[in-house]
Amino acid sequence: MSDRIKKASRNVSQNEGLIFEQSAPGKRGMELPPLDVPAADARALLGAEFLRDEVANFPEVSEFEVLRHFTRLSTWNYAIDLGMYPLGSCTMKYNPRVNEFIARLDGIATEHPYQPQELSQGCLKILATLTQCLLEITGMEAATLQPAAGAQGELTGLLLIRAYLASRGNARKKVLIPDSAHGTNPATAVIAGYEVENIRSDARGQIDVQHLKQTLTEDTAALMVTNPSTLGTFEPRIAEVAEILHAHGALLYMDGANMNALAGVARPGDFGVDVMHLNLHKTFSTPHGGGGPGAGPVLVKRHLEPFLPIPVLVEKEGRLRLDLNRPQSIGRVRAFVGNFGVLVRALAYTLAYGPGIRQATEDAVLNANYIRKKLEDVYDLPYNSPSMHEVVFSDARQKKFGVNTLDIAKRLIDYGFHPYTTAFPLIVPGALMIEPTESESRQECDLFIDAMRSIAEEAASDPELVKTAPHATRVGRLDEVGAARHPVLRWKPKSSS
Amino acid sequence: MRYLPKSPSERLEMLEAIGAHSIEELFSTIPEALRVKGALRLPAAMSEAELIAFFRDRAAENSQGYSSFLGAGVYNHLRSVVTDAILQRGEFLTSYTPYQAEISQGTLQAIFEFQTLMSELTGQEVANASMYDGSTATAEAVLMAERLTHKRRVLVARSLHPEYRQVLSTYGRSLGHEVIEIGYTRSGELDPDALRAALTEQTAAVVVQSPNFFGVLEPVARIAEMAHSTEALAVVAIAEGVSLGIVRPPAEADIVALETQSFGMPPSYGGPYAGVIATREKFIRQMPGRLAGQTSDAQGRRGFCLTLATREQHIRRERATSNICTNQALYALAATVHLCLLGKQGLREMAEHNLAKAQFALEELQKIPGVERVFSGRVFNEFVVRFPRAVKLVNAQLLREKIIGPLPLGSTLPELTKCGLVCVTETTSRAEIERLAGAVRKILATPL
């Protein structure tokens, strides 16, 4: 390994096959207590029509083999617990361990969603407290905690807009979405029954207000805007945008994916936002878990409150209950109250900071600007607007050597870092989207800066080294085209394959 | 603040390196009028010890110390500490979606194993990883069926979980799909005559749950055959995965929407769990959600990567099969570890215990004068009984005995007034069942 690489060293990594390849008849990893009632005659009770012979191909392995198998697999992953994870737009921050402890407490993890509400006051108080905190942080007026993730929050938000507009006589037809938006925005608008109209960004990467005015018609239901945008810059004319929309009877939806730049500093409720969602697995530190779970609470202004999904949490005489009698509600978006365990963790995070959450925001913005300053002489900065919590470079300078953003990202792996977000937002060709979050120390930021500068040098001096990276991983770049062309999506035993 | 790794002087040095005079300068693009003045009105910051105390206080306001007979889509099953030990490995817990395959092989291989387990379990050819839960998996399965058939009318069993039905209607409403409800017979199974009468060339899908909301097993093969007679698809929702250890899988279904909560996930007041969509290979291009596939690198080493992403929102945007992005990956891992531990024999035994205990509970309750079994259909670990008085009245008295009784059905299904849904799993002891039966007998023996 090159002595330029300071953060990582090569390490022996255990090989491990599929769990199915370790199976042998008669082994088991879990035993049940003895049955304390008469055994049932399954054939008689279920009948031939319903009785299953066996669950073919299920593994038979011991407890320790299972533990070792998944421990070995775990060592093949990068993780925020190992180091900086600068994925732009993903807010990979420290996931406090005490939150894991709390979510597993007896009396919290053990509770059933249908137990009597008088025996659920603790759970309901957790939901009520989190709601209060999120309303204060966002400046909004009512909320639902039910959506399971950001995209479901978006769907909920658009259905609220549709229901509100329909109640006023016309649900309208179109949702406007900037070209810099996350893919979930347009995908969601379609499920909510809207046509998508893309609106372009101006030369600064911000909403083109003139273009917006020209695009607005009586058919426009809403504008979905991410603020700060996916370029990591604040939309300075956001309040004006809200006024323009409202004057046309349309609403402003804010994608709160980038709330980590604002918490404690500015509140979307004050910008004229009508509906927004938060990603608790981003700003509020709940673990990403390799892709989920998340939680995507939706916060609204008063005029949208009657349409919130059921159930709605209400308080009467000091007792909390879940109200189902909401005649104007859009209905239910998920069974039960939502990803409760995620909501518990998010509340624990918020209570750990209290009003000091502002310090986290400041540190996140400080880190992003520090990295920007230290890299802007070697990487191209396509938009010069001030950065907040993330910075977006492009690979324009490295392209001259045949090196693109994905190559740089893969080389970063050899340097001991997870890559940044590549090739997004779409308005930046060859984007390098870097979000350090507040969780990185100055030392970790400096190591990252060193690595990025070193890769920029390599791109010029030894482009092949970068283009064939990573070199230090268990597997090299995988044949993704082949994987899609001839999908192998499950293991099959040798005899049948 | 203990989570923040910077000293005050480091912050100043970094500001200086940036060339900013103050932290406020970095926020100068936010118009002054839109900035928060002063501190937010949030509770004061808590230390770790205070946080734990706060949540222990909340836990004490819940239902600790009660025995419960609630199921209805959320089940108490045995879990191994090994599952949770794996879940708390930081490399799984604190990693992102495995887009960068070279440093995500652990998550990717685990997903591949999950897909294999789910395919075997459901009797389907492929399974995704994952959906939010069983209810949204069911709704997405229906949207998928509508895309596959280019039709918009769905026939939905009244015996589908009421909350699943509500979610389905929320998801479909703005897309203009038409839901027609199909009732049930005295067995508790889907009414075949009503289904036959409602099926037309316009039908996209028939949606049933098995075991259904009443715990009754549906004749999936016969229902699928009827659906196929008009080229509709059969969508089967499964909320209780443990049933598949002993009940024939819905191999004849076209799309299966499975809730995996029963595999290693605590009830946690409604989530997080993980849903799955399993289907036929020929339908995968219309399947929502992530998929991991096996492939190799340039040196021929086996590896795994996310695949068929051209179905997904980050590539296809408004033409994606779904808007789902973040899913329930960590809990799909929980199901994977749990099912590997249980293995072939353990899953069978767990299912047998559920069957035996539910049968025992059913017999014990039926011995009580005035308590009767409502549906004659075959059940797994849940069943409906009718009491001679309102279930809520019975339950109020059971609570005094520290028992959370059957789920009253009358408020959501008015035809089932005085009926309650009883769930018994391998975690329910014989003594608890006898205590329930004894308490119900005593309550009913006392006139109102």
C-alpha cells in the first residue's frame, strides 16, 4: 500500500461462503422450550390441502456458525462507526449508541400497537414529545409521524396537497420539480396522481424564479423544493417563491432531506412552506442500517391539518389517544403508528441536544466549508454559490486525464474512506457531492482532504491507478452489466441449478 | 456536547482557514428575516443517564407485567440474542445502502441470502429486499398487478387486515383504481360465489390474506385458479410468516406480500418491521424495491451488487416502478439471521407449537358457556370467538387480572359485534391460556 495512504492499512479478511453452503441435515441454531400443551395433529388440523411438507433448502446450521457467518460478512462492510462516510445528501452522522439501548427497553420494544391506549401512555407520550420538538425545529403547525421513510413522507405530503386542493374544488394536475431534485420527488408525484413538470435551475443552481412564474398555471398544484438544494446552497428567494405559488393557489412542498443545514438556525415554517417531510435517518441520527429503516414525518401548516393520515394523536385532560374519526383524512399510509422504534431513537437524539442542536448544524456547515476551501484549487467547483452542509465539485479537471468521478470515488476506498455521492445532482455533470456532517473531527476532515488531493495528483500522474481502483478491497469492480443482463437473485442447490 | 468531536479552538482555526470571521458568516445566504433569533424552545439537553431515565419512565407508563392475546398483524415470537448481537454490529447498523459494492459485500451477501430465504418460504421464484411493511407491500403488490395487467379494478377480500385495506385505498385512490370488496363465508374463507360473480375481464387482481385477518387459511390455489380464468393476478398477503413453517406456501399466487415481523422483530408498538414482495421471475421488471444479484469481478471472484436498478426512482425518476428508496434493510437482516438460526427444523417446530397452542386455547375457551367459535375454517395461531356480551366489557375486567384480552372486531367490522380475535403463539404458556380461560369463565358467570 502506498505511503500516501494514511488512514487505512491492509488487513486479513476472512473468506465466507453462503450460509446455505454450510448447511448439513440435523444441525440447528435455536431450540424451543418444550411444548406444554398436547401436540397437535397437523395433518388432521390443516388437511392435505394446507399442510406443507417441508421448507426446502432452508439452512441447517449451529448458533455459532450463524454468529460467525454474519460477523465475517459484517467485516466486509464500511460503516460510519469505522470512519467518515461523506455521502452527499445522505447525512451519515454518528448514530448514538444510547439510542439503540433505549429502543430495546422492556416497555418500549415489547409494546403491541393494539394494546389498550390507557396502557400505552408512555408510547404516546414519546410520539407527542417528538411531535412537539419537530414542530419547534421546523416552525410548522401540525404533524404525522406515520410515514416509514422520506419517499413515503413525500407521498403523504402530496396526497395532503391533493386533498386540500380537492376540498377547494380542484385537485389540479401538475407538480413542478426542479431539475436538481432527488429521484423520489418525480416518482412520488406520479403515484400521487400528478404529472411532473421539470423546472430548470438558473446559472447559480437556484430556482429560476422568472422561469417558475412563466411555468405556473391554474393546473399547478405545488412546487417540490429541496432547501438547501442538492447543491448544498440555500434558496435565498424561497419566501418570494412561496408567495408566488400562493398567489396562484398552489402550495409549496419542501423536501427536508437537507434539514441538517438548518436545524436551530432557520425554520421552513417561516419561509412560507405549506408541507414538508423530515428524514429522521438523516438529520435525526437514526441508523441507516444498510438501507433502512427510516422515518419520514410530515409537517404541515394549519390549513392542511384536517387531511392528515389516521390515526392522529390528540390530548384530552392529560390523557393521550389516537383519533380515528377524521372525516377529511387522506386515510392511512402505513399500518399502525409508523416506525415507532425509529421515532424513539430520533427523540433520544433530539433530547440529547436540546436547543444545542444548533451547534450540530454549525459544525456540519463548518466542516463542509472547510473541505470546500481545502479542495477548491484541485477540483472544479461548477457553482460558486456559498455552501451550507455539503459541497458539490465536478470531475471536469480530472476528465482531461480520462478519470471520472466514479474512478475518484473508487480510489477513495483505497484511502480508507467511503466514497462521496457520485453523479448527483443531475445538473452537475460528473458531480462529486460531499457531505461530512458534524460528526467528523478536524483530523478526520484533514485526512479526507489529504486523500482527495493525493487522488487528484494520481489522476494526473498515474490515471490507470485511479481508473482501476479500488485495489485494496476483497473484490474489485463488479460486473454490474452482467448482473442485470442475467439476473441471479437467489441461491439454488447444485442439483437443481 | 459529547457527540461533537471539536474543541472551541479547533472551530476557530477552521473558520480562519475558511477565511470567515464568524460562524454566522457561513449562514449569510439565509436572509436575516428567515433566521431563528435566540434559542429554540426545546427541552434542556440531557446526559446519557438522564435520557435512559426519561425513557424508563415512559416504559413504566406502558403495559409491562400483562399477558397478552393480541396478534392481528403483530406477533410475539421467540427471538435469539444472537440476532440482536448481529444487528448491533456497527458495520451493519451504521452503513448506508450498498451502492458501493466493493465495500458493502457484507450487506449485499446478506440481502442475497434474504432473497433466497424469502423465495423458498413463499414458494415464489424471486423476492425483493425490502418494502416498509406488510401493509405497504400489499399496496405496492396491487399497483404492480395493475401495471402488469393494464387494468385498474381490484377485488379485495373483506378478510384482509383492515389497516392493510386502508393503506391500499390510500395508495390507489389518486391513481384511480377501483376497489370492490369480496365478503367471506361462514368458514371465514373468501366467498367463492361472490368472487366468481365479481371477476370480469377488467379485473387486475384478487387480493386475499392467508392466514386472513380472522386467522383462517384461504384456499389460495383455488382462488388463484379463479383469478387466472379471467387473466387477473392473484395477490396474497401474509402477515404471520411463521405459518409458512407448516402451511403450504402460496405458490400459485402471482405476487406475495409478506410481513416478516414474526422473524426476530419485537412488536415495538408497530414498527420497524420489514415487508417483502415475492413474485414470478417474468414479473421482476415491474417489481418495486431493491434487489441484489450475484456477479463477479474482473478476476472472477464471486461478489454481489444491487441490480435491475433501472426500475428504481434514482435512475428512472417519474417512470420508476415505485418511489421507494430507503427501505427496512436492517430488519430484513434480522429476519435473515433469525431464520438461519431457526433453520429448517426450528421453523417447523415453532409453527407446530403455534398450531398446538392455538388449538388448546380454542378448546379451553369453547368449554366456557356462551363462548363460541365463529368461523369453521382451518386456523393457524389466531381465531375468532363470540362472547355473549361486548368484548370491550370482557376486556375491561380482564385488565384487572393483568390480561390484555382478545382484539374486539365490532368497531371495524360491524357484523362481528361481540367477537374477538385471539392470538396464541409459542411464547404463550399453558398457564397463561388457562388463566385467560378461567378469568373469562368467571367474568361471564357474573351477570352484567
